[in-house]
Amino acid sequence: MSQKRDLDYKGLDAPKKLELCLKNVLSTEVRLRQTYIERLETFNKESLQQNPEPFRFFKKENCSVLVFILPYEFNFSTSCRVFFLSTPGKRREKIYTLTQHDLRDLDTYVGDSTFFYNKMLPIHNYHKSQTILSLVDHYDTLSFEGSYFSRSFSVDRRIRLHMNDIISIIKEEIESFQENSNTPLSYFAKDAYKFPFSLLDLKPLIELVNSEDFTYQLDQAMAAYHQNLFLPCAATLGVVLETLCIKILEDHDIKLKTGDTQLSKLKEKLSSEKIITRRDNARLDVAYKMRNLASHSNPGVTLKEDCHFMLNVINTIAFQYLKRD
């Protein structure tokens, strides 16, 4: 029986090398974003002004960076793989060295990209649809100034290599947005994770609630959100929350009287029956007030954030109090 041998990283897994690599990757990200924004403002200014949402690389705080360090044996070529990912409202920067355990089933995947998209990204809690751009470095270029591991790293040289990638990203984002916008109920809640504008994966929520009314209402709410119609989205999310509260009460064998299906009454019933905690009752109270105040709010960011809050309340309450099969 052959002895297990250590993987060869050519020294790239040393702490100082990892630090240098991440530093150069982040410098590249800054310049790539600058180039991306300049092109948007030059050739796509109208689209940008109308709705910046589709342009996932526009704001640093909506993107994360994940760098994988690969052993030489991975494919005898690639030293690292870099992913710039769409993570609205969240920012993470991480460099990770692939281990022998990570690679134990490497050759069961058709290609390198399949391995990363279907295995490594999910392990780190990302979906392949979140990928904005993926870059590579190679072992045979480690001594060149274009390598992320070089102390004489040249951002200018790296950017020149990826000019066409920037153009492709913008074209794909615009095409994707137009295609979704022209589809009836274009933001299907059950497939929310597929879209760059996704706030959270709603598919498990829909499967948990298992109600046609709930699914339809949530679909309607997310379709409104996708069209930047935050007022009707907030109003519909209020209806979604009512349907959810009724479902929770039914799960606990609590009967409702006619007229008790308004959110304020449902909230009181859940509290009086001691089904929900005081903290979650307060969450429902805030969501109820947000729904009622939505029609008097200023349009734009404030109302949009209200929708985000209501979505999170719906998700939290459902997974906390609905009975699971």
C-alpha cells in the first residue's frame, strides 16, 4: 500500500505569502471596480441612474472576496483561484488553502470550475449564481509582476488582462435584468437565490410554510420588489405575514373568530396564547407599524429597507414557530 504524501504548495501556503496574495487581490478589486464604474458612467449612465440594483460590482459593501490556494497537484498549473461574489449588504474577505480532505473527490468533477461551483462555493455558503468574476494565477508565473504572489505585483498589468471581462460583466448584468423585467412575476420567490438581487433564499421558507396562498402572496411581493415598487411590496408583505401568523395558530390548534385575521389581532393572539416570545412579539409589532406607515413614507431607500426588515421577520418567525414534518 502506497504511503500518503503531503501536497506541494511551493511555499504559497506560508502566512506571509497568503497575506501578500490577499493584499494584491484586494488592490486588483479596487482597480477593477474603478474601471467597471467608469464604463458604466460612460456608456450606461441612464441605466445606472434609473436602477443601480443590477450592477452587482458597483459597491464594495455588496461584494465579497474568496481566494482559494491550490496545491501544485491540483492540475499542475493553477496556484490560486479568486472569486468576486455578490453579497448584498455583506462584505467578507477570505483566503483559504485547499486541504487534502477538500480534494479527496476532485476527479469526480468534470472540470475545475465545476469543482469550485458545485462543491467549494457551497461549503463556504455561496451559490455559483453569486459569482461576478473569477480570476486565476499560475505556478509558472509566480516570479512575474502579474502574479498575486509577487512583491513587485503590477495592478496595471493585471487590469489589462481583464478589460474584456469587465465589459462582459456589464453586458450580462444588463441582459439578465432586462430578461427578468420582461417576465411576468419576474422575481419568483421560490427561485430568489438565482437572482443577483436576492436578499435571502426563500425556497426553504416556502417549502416550510407549504401554503399556496402564502407562496402566491410572496411571489407578488417579490415581483413588486424586483420592479422597485416598494410601497406595494411592503403592503403585500403585510398580507404574507398575516397568512403566516394564521398558519402558526392553526398549527397550534388555535381557532380564530371572524375578523381576527388582521395582523394586530393575530399578533395579540399569538402573544396571549404564549406561542411566541416577547421579543418576537415586538418584531411583529414593528413589522405591523411599518406596513401601516408605508403609505406615508418617503419613497426610495427607507421604504426598501422596511421591506428587507419585513422579509427577515417573516423568515425568522416561520422557522422559529412553524411545526415541521
